[in-house]
Amino acid sequence: MTTVGYVHGYSAHETRRLGDQADTLAQLLHAGTTYPAGSRVLEVGCGTGAQTVHLATSSPDAHFVAVDVSDASLAQARSRVAARAPWAQVDWVRADLHDLPFADAEFDHLFVCFVLEHLPDPARALAGLRRVLRPGGTVTVIEGDHGSALFHPDSSYAHAVIGHQVRLQSAAGGNALLGRQLQPLLTGADYADVVVEPRTMYADDTRPTLVDGFTRNTFIAMVESVRDEALAAGLTNRADWDRGIADLHRTAADGGTFLYTFFKAVAVNPGAGRPS
Ligand SMILES: C[S@@+](CC[C@H](N)C(=O)[O-])C[C@H]1O[C@@H](n2cnc3c(N)ncnc32)[C@H](O)[C@@H]1O
């Protein structure tokens, strides 16, 4: 089963990109996320297990259940975690997050990273997920927001290719500008105590690991992957596309800089006594 509207697809290139992204950003995104020994944590939309490895590293004694709609991704996730976090306690389940095969309040915590941005109705998804979270349990949601990309040298061509990716993701039913909406989404889905932290990734010559791992292998790779779709949709022409990508690569070359903000939200399921 594949996910309708998952703009990035399930290619080997995408698997590598998600792995690079998770490894490069692990400290930035996972700082502050640890779960007590014995707690039951549901990772929603685990993909190829890129975040699962870091979850299990930070919380080696928690018990994880990781779900995704893609069988192929789950198989890769299982291998990745077996190789990189062999101590991890993870059950792998193929399921649609809108129709989870779990009892009410079965989990102490939920973790949802880079998933809502691909869903046509993230508000409905968050409200539905609350069913499997026990009262008092937390949900952690992490999303990017492509509107937050700032770079040097600046280039209208580079901004244009990012805009094409945003439009294509939107046409596929998603939203690449979702990070800024996490607080109203969670509040609207009846979660309480919503706290959103912007977490900014900044790369320049003094941080070559981030230039490579994030600017080049995560962000530019993601934009590059929609080239054929952008051309086929008539959003751009080859010359403008190539210029935009070349200009993005200049931000990862000597003297270039790149900044991008992720949004990390934590909220609580207030249970039956939630505020009206
Ligand atoms: C961008 S990937 C993120 C994977 C992982 N969370 C990470 O950060 O590396 C989005 C994942 O959400 C999954 N997904 C999308 N819609 C889903 C749904 N309705 N139910 C379960 N998983 C879904 C996709 O199959 C894909 O693996």
C-alpha cells in the first residue's frame, strides 16, 4: 500500500535523504525528548526508521510501537534499527494513522515527525490520534516550514524552485508550510498545555557537517527530487530550474550560508476533563 499524496515518494534516494536528515538534525530535534523506562510510545509514520533510531537511543528502556502505511518502509526501518539500535524495543505495525488498530488510551506518549505536512487534514489526524493517548500523556509533533528558509547569496531563482516544491506538495494534498500552524492545530484538536519551540538549523563554512548533511543532502536534495514534476506541471522551464538549483548549491559552497527553522510542539491529552 502506498500513501496517496506522499510527495517525496519511497525511492532509495528518499530513504538516504531521510536518514541524512535525521542523523544531522538528531541533536537539534530530539533534545528534550526522553521517555521513562517502561513507558509505551507510539511513533506515527515512522518511515524508514530514521527517527526511531534516535528515539531508542535517547530512551533505551521505553517500549516503542512504530506504524507506517508503507510495508517497504517498515522493512527498511526494521533493518536500520536492528543495525543501529539493537537494544531497542520496537514493535512494527503497518497501519493507517487514521484507523489505528490500538485500544483507547493504549499509549503514554505519541511522537509524530514530518508526517502531518503530507496529510490533507492534519487537524483530523491529530484529533483522531488523541484516542490512543492516555489522559495526561504527551504528543510530540515536529514539522519544518519551507517559508523559513533564508540564505546567502540570496536568489529569486532559488526561492522560486523552493516555491515549486511547496506548490507540488500542496497539489498532492500536503502543506510544506505547516510548522507555523502547530500551535493552533494542536489546540484545535483539544490538546492542552501546548508548547511550541522553533528550532533553527544554521549552516555556514564553520559547520561543514551541517552544510553537507542538511543544506546539501537534506534540503537541496528534497527540492531537486521534484524537478520532473515541476517541469511536467509547467511551473518552470529547464533553464530557470537549473539556475535555481545552482543558486541553492551556492549557499552550500564557500562563503554561503543557510538557515531553516523547524517547529517542535509538545502537548498533553487532557482526557475527559479537557477545557471546553
Ligand atoms: C517524510 S516521511 C517521515 C518519516 C519519519 N517520521 C522521519 O522523520 O524520517 C512521512 C511518512 O509518513 C507516512 N505516512 C503518510 N501518511 C500516513 C498515514 N495515513 N498513516 C501512516 N503513515 C503515513 C509515509 O508512509 C512516510 O513514511
